[in-house]
Amino acid sequence: MGQRAPDGPSVERLMQAGGAARIETFSETVEIARGDKFEEATVELVRMRLDDGPLARLRDRNQLDRADKARNFALAQAGEKYREAFFRAGLDPLRSLDPSQEVSAPYSPKGLWRCESQIENLQKFRAARESVPEDFREPLAAIVLEDREIVDVGREVGAYRDAKLAGAVALFILRRGLTALARHYRLIAP
């Protein structure tokens, strides 16, 4: 059998994805059975990841701050840092802590806090959350941490039926919450 170079995503797929696409290449060692013998082989893989959550879409469309692209990026980066601290603290609801199990991996969210870094991230998350005005915390968490659509969050917060109005309300709240986070992380001036 000959060697074949791994195929990457097509140009069409990359153009459709826009700035939300990231190409990752990695290799994996696998065992191949040839009769009663096993051989190790390295397989080269190419994967396209799409970052298409609500925060990423707003960032890519410059809707977090239409006038200043650098500030738009800083607000999105603040949201990503907030999400990372949330995940590394083991607070992700899909991977919530199970106090009956002990874990060995540093960021494994399935058991007790095993390492200091998980506790440290919990403290970072709480400090960042405290920097956000209380009225903005839940809508910010819904969009940034739970990847809920901005229109749905706006409908819950303002009880607006009109999608444009609900989206505008949620975007206003999101911008204020991300601005507070960006100031907390010192990504923008106070």
C-alpha cells in the first residue's frame, strides 16, 4: 500500500466557514493487525474546527463594537477568558463535578477538586463574575457560557416578541457585561 497525503478541507468549505474555521493537523499512533502480528503505524490527520457559537459570530461580524475592531476583539477575548476559567474550574454543566469520584487529570471535571489549579480557576471565575454588574450576569452567562442564541436571551430578559428588539436588548447587556470583564482582565482601559 502506498502512502497518501491527508486531505484537508476544501477551499469551498473554508470560504463558507469564514474566520470561524481553524485547521488542525495532528498524528496518532495506531496498531494494525496483519494476521497474527501487530504493527504500529502513525496516521496523519487533518481536522477543521468551527468556532460558530454566538460570541464568535458576533466577534466575526464586529457587532461587539462596530466602531473599533481592536475593542471588538478585546471584548470577545474577555468572553473567552471567562469561559476558559469556567471550564477549568469544573463548572461546565455538561461536565459538572461528581463529589463521589476522585480524579487524576488536572482539569478533569468529573470528580473532586484534585488540584490547586482547579481551585485557582474557580477563584478567578468568581472574581471575574463579581466584576460584572449583577443585572448583566445571567444574560452574559447564557450567551458566553451556555452558547445560547442572543435573540432567545433577549426574549427572556425583556419579554420582547420582536426578534430585532430582543436581540438589541441582549446585545446591549452582553456588551456591558463583556466591557466589565475586559476591564477586569485589563484588556481595555478602565
